[in-house]
Amino acid sequence: MKTLSVSSGLAPKAKKRILSAKIKTNSNGSVIELGRYVVSDPKICHGYLTFKGTRVMVGPVLAALAEGRNKKSILRSWPRLTWEAVQEAQMLAVHRLIFDFPEGKRLWLNYIEDAIAETYEKYESRKGRAV
């Protein structure tokens, strides 16, 4: 599986785990795990991507992010989710977008890497002030 040098402001351990995740299936091949939190099971929501252990579909959560809803609003709407699960779904979507449009890969990677660097710098500066 290809891995990309992108993240969305995740902690370094979380970023590494998400980007190095392999797709796994159970012994009968029916459940597909795309990461730690995102799965596709034909017995749950007709095989649409859901968050593991829930019937919450990934699509509406990503749509809420695209509409500009914030972290607090999303977690209030879907209380069984964690922000790390939402970020993983977002990263998988970005990974898929880059995979589907390879001719735009360099442009996307540059944009995302710049955004990540900016987010990380803000995080580090806040962390330094909190100490």
C-alpha cells in the first residue's frame, strides 16, 4: 500500500499509524478495515464505510466537515465518535483523492504539507505557552 507524507495536524504517532495502516480483512474476507477506526462490513449499513463499533457512516461526517462544522459540533452530533476517528476518516479521504487524481498529486501535496507545517507551528507555540 502506498503511503503519503501528509497529515492534518495529527500528533506524530497518530499520523504515522494512519499513514502506515494496511487494509485488513477478517478470515472470511467480509469486513474490510481501512484503519484503526474506519471499516466496511456488508452486515452494517450495506457495506458503506462506518466508524468501527458504530453504525455511524463516514460520508455524513466528512460532509459536515466540508460544510465547515467545527470539532465540537461534530462530536456533539455523533457522540460515539472521537476526534481521532474523524481525522482518520479525513486522512483516508485525502489519500483517496490524491490516489484518484495522480496528475494533481504534487499540487495537493504541496498545499497539504504547507497547511500541516502551519498547523504544527501553531500547536507547538501553544504548547510552549502552556508549559
